[in-house]
Amino acid sequence: MRDILTAGRYFRAKFGETIYKIPVSISGFTCPNIDGTVARGGCIFCENESFSPNLEHKQPKRFYLHPTSENPYLEFQLIQLEAQYKKTKTVLSKKFGAQKFIIYFQSFTNTYAPLETLKALYTKALSFEGVVGLSIGTRTDSVTEEVIAYLAELSKEHEIWVEYGVQSSSDITLKRINRGHDSANIEKYITLTRQYGLKICAHVIFGLPGETPEMALESVNFALRLGVKSFKFHPLYVVKRTALANDLTRGDFIPISEESYIQTIIKAIKLLPEDVMLQRVSAGIEDATLLSPSWCYTKHQQMFNIREALKKEGFLY
């Protein structure tokens, strides 16, 4: 049996104890293919609030950050950040005895804001008790070299990860899902991020419209060729209030089956060198907003099925 290098195994080896991620969702963050900079409407599968379980604090009148605009709501965002950290830390400490944490800026595009806003949020997060680092979810068309250089400075004393939503290396697919950028943009900014010595996690979605399993595997190989050392694999599922939901209703999109997804996962894992970390192999949403596929509703069962299939192939996840 081969132990897959999971995030838990990686962090225990590095820090000598379990490190827990605390996901946070900060109001005001958006992305350039929602605000009209490169496109409108966002990706066809995107309904941001469904990915933001921690975003529950009353916020000011709706506002959206932009890298070139002022941010009048920074103080509110800092309060929101601390409230989410304290709430989750308390739960993890009581349940698991957790003492060390990485704050995961998860929802939205967490570098698409004025640099001073990013500095204030990241510095505040790193000041919290027990926090050893940050993981920052973003897009390759929503970073600048200035932001990357700043994160590289933080990485000298902290564990810093940049999580890029690669999703696919196919320009046809990227256009179809209204991504707002092409694969050349992905290659440019992953290469630049690596040149600054930052750790990168690539998100790749299996089951995108028009994609075969072979195309999904090529996206994994694409990221590996760029030197990515960590992955999150996701099945594409459909939630209400998205363009993809309309495609599903019209019969223009058929979600990936659980069997096909698991087989693609197995093939993808066989592509990964042993020093490449696999942080995630499942995704879903356990509420009424999920339209399809139904197997993405119960993540616990999804993970059990994936682990059992991996065991048969000689892998322990």
C-alpha cells in the first residue's frame, strides 16, 4: 500500500502535530469575470454564496472590491475575519484539542483587492493565536507580481500557500465555462508564482461541460509540467441560480457519474509523483441548493466510496 501525501501527513511531518485549516469568507471579494472587467456573470457553475458557510455576519450595503478602488469597509472586514477565526478555533479546540491553524481565505477571489486591503487582512490573520500560515484561494488572472512578491515575503516566516483555480487546461473549456482567461494566463502566473518560491495548490474540476476524462487528466499533467506540488480535485456539481443549472434543465449538460469520477481520480493519482500533495478528492453540498448529481449530496459516503476504490488500487488516502 502506498500512502498518498495528504495535507494532514504533510503538515504533521513539517510541524510535528496536526494543523487545522480555518476557512474564512470575507465580504466584498469578487472576481474580474463577475464585475465586468473581463466578463459578466461569473463561471457557469458559480453561485458564490453556496461556497461560503462562514459568511453569516450582517454586512453593509453590498459592495465589491477592485484592485484599483478604495475600500471603505476594511474595518468591517477585519472584524468579520476575527469573528470567523474565533468561532471555528473554539470548535476545533474543544473537539480535537487543536492548537495550530492555517487560515484559509476560501470563498471568492482573495487577491482581487487593493494591496493595502490584502496586507491588512493577511497581517491580521497571521497575528491570531496559533496561526502558522495562510492558504489563499484565487485565480491566475487576479494576481499581480506585486501581490506575489508580498506573499513571498510573508512566506519567509510563515507557511503560505496560493491556491489557484486552474479548473481546466483546455481553452475551449475555459471559454465554455466563461472563465474569462485562457491557459496561457494560467501558465504565466503559476510560473511567476513558482519563481518567487511560493507553494502552489492547483484546483482541477472533473466533469466539466464537453470534457472527457482524458481531457481532465491532461489538465493534471499540464499543472504538473508547470511544477505544481499540490492538488485539489473536485467533481462538478450543479446548484440553483447558476448558468449551469439552466444547461441542466435544457438537457445541455449531463453531470459526471460517481463511477466515472472515481475512475478519473484513480488515474489522476497514478500520475502524481510521491512528493506531490493531494489535499482534496471530493466536493459536494448537503442542502437543497444541490440539483445534480445526487451522489454529491452526502460527502461522507462519497469519501468512503473513493477510499475503498483507492484501497483496491493500492493507495491509502
